[in-house]
Amino acid sequence: MNRPAPVSSRLPEFTWDTLDAAAAVAAAHPDGLINLSIGTPVDPVPPVIRQALAAASDAPGYPLTAGTPALRDAIAAWVARACGTGVDGLGVLPTIGSKELVAWLPTLLGLGPGDVVVVPSVCYPTYEDGARLAGATTVRTDSLTALGPDPRVRLVWVNSPGNPTGRVLPVNHLRKVVDWARERGAVVASDECYLPLGWSAEARPVSVLAPEVCGGSYDGVLAVHSLSKRSNLAGYRAGFVAGDPALVAELLKVRKHAGMIVPAPVQAAMIAALADEGHADAQRERYRARRERLLAAFTGAGFTLEHSEAGLYLWLTRGEDCWRTVDWLARRGILVAAGALYGPGGAQHVRVALTASDAHVAAVPGRLAQP
């Protein structure tokens, strides 16, 4: 009996499993592990969000896949504020975190063998994972002109601020991507999970939904957002997608059949999170302070910073193979992400997350100074 190949055979080794050996070395350090790799939030969930979750915990019925009207209104209002856009004609949909949508978007849009998904040359691995799950082909490039008139391109991912590089794409670049895709009937999906975390006045992150990018029309454009970092809700799995109402309606139809539903208490928590900017501003300042300390520590130890003008990471190099750098840091009890995990262009870089406690951040300079 010939059984089909398992779906997992289409996928590479899980990103974070590749760091197991380095994690074991780092954990053996006499003073313990400082984890600057995965970027998981460590600060408490704000009380206003926890209270909203608890108040909605008596939820025996099925929630709405589309989200409650109050949640849809809260998402649209936040997008209008954060992305500088209007709410008229805007489609919105809550998602079970942002990674779930990123991984399944090609499948939900009907892509398959023979279709092409374009991703940045150095990027979040899940963009390519999603193409693999759908059976589509991935092309890595930062210049769409290199693709020529390829009619197979169905989906183009952009990510600004970028993960892992922290690079901010200028308005002109984003507008050219949208125009290029519209001419070919392709969808532009913009991963904007780090949009509120700009650290440089000269490089202000701009949403693909902003009028200066999309021309006031959401046709063929989707923006993906997350509350994991902004509100410390990684454990809640709370995200959303906004943009082309026809595309959002199609996603909703398929997600209804697949049972891709955000739990009702989490929907209530999202409303509270989106309505309160105070906790988000406070968390942003925590990350700013940690960024300054980590940047000084690593550059003082001979590392070179590239991009990193926004987002939740430092993109660093010592001009050597990234796995040598990972090992060097692991022997000092510091775990970071190898740049090669994000594409061949990251082979001499490491990604350092700002999501560590103040005590761990304060200990980094001393660890880097160890022989």
C-alpha cells in the first residue's frame, strides 16, 4: 500500500529545535541561561486585559469566527489610528495569533503547485513554511524587477519593520510593490507585527494600508498584526488581519469551515488591549531601555549592528559564520538565533531579542566580557 508522504516531509526542521544543542550549552553556564533567541515576552499581561479576560470567562457557547461586532469595531479603530487609514471599506478578521495566519494564508487563498510566493531574501521562516504547506514555490528577493513578468506569482510578502533585520521599508518601495502586484493580480501580504516599535525618527515604519502606499484602495492588500509583543499576549494567541474586504470575506468563509476561531474570552481581552494605549506605551519604553543596554553591550564587545532601526531585535555580526557566533555566546550562557535560520543572506549574522528581563539584560555585559 502506497501511503502519501507525510505533510511534515515538506517542511524543514522546526526553527527553534535547531538551537537545542546551543541551548544546552548555555543552560549549563554557572549563572544560568539568558535567552535572547525566540523573542517571547517576559513582562506581565496588563491588568486591564486580564480583567477583561476573566469577566468574559463564562463563555459556554461557540464564538464568532468573524469576531464580535465590538471586536471588529475595536480592530478597525486601532488600524485607523496606527496605520493612518480610514475604516470605510476596510475588512477585518481576528486570527489565532499572527503565525497561524502567516502559515496558512497561501492555502486559504487557494495557492498550490505551480504558484509562486515571493518572500524577502532574509525573513521570518514561516513565510516559506506556508508556501510549502500549500505546495507552492518560494522565491526569495528584495527586488521584484528581478522576477520579470512571471504570471505564476500569486502572493508577495513584505515585512516592515523586518524580522530579523529590523529594517524599515520606505514608502516608495512599498508603493512599488503594491503597484507591481496589482498589475499582475497578485496579493500583497504585509507582516506589520512590529509596526509600533520604531526607534529612529529617520526611518518611520509605514503600514501598507496607509494612503500614501495603497492609494486609498485596499484592493489586493492585507496587513497582518499581532498583540503578542505590543500587549504581552503571546500566550493568548491574539492577532488580526485587515485590508481588502473581498479577500477578508474569502478568508472568513474558509476559516468557518476549518474551525479557525479565536476563543470568546480572548476576543474580549483583545478589545480591552486595543482600546488602551497606555500599557502599550509603557511596554514600548521598556523595550527601548533594554535595546539601548543590549546595543551598547554587544557593540562594545566587537559586534557590528546592521539595520535594526525598528522592531524587537538587534541584527548583529562578527564577520564569521553565524553558528560560530551562536556557540561563542552559548559558552557565556547567552542564547541567540542564528541568522542562517532566516535565509542564506543571514549566514554571518545573529538575531538578539529585546525580550529579556531587566536583570538578565543587566547581566549581559559581564557575560560578554568573560574569556
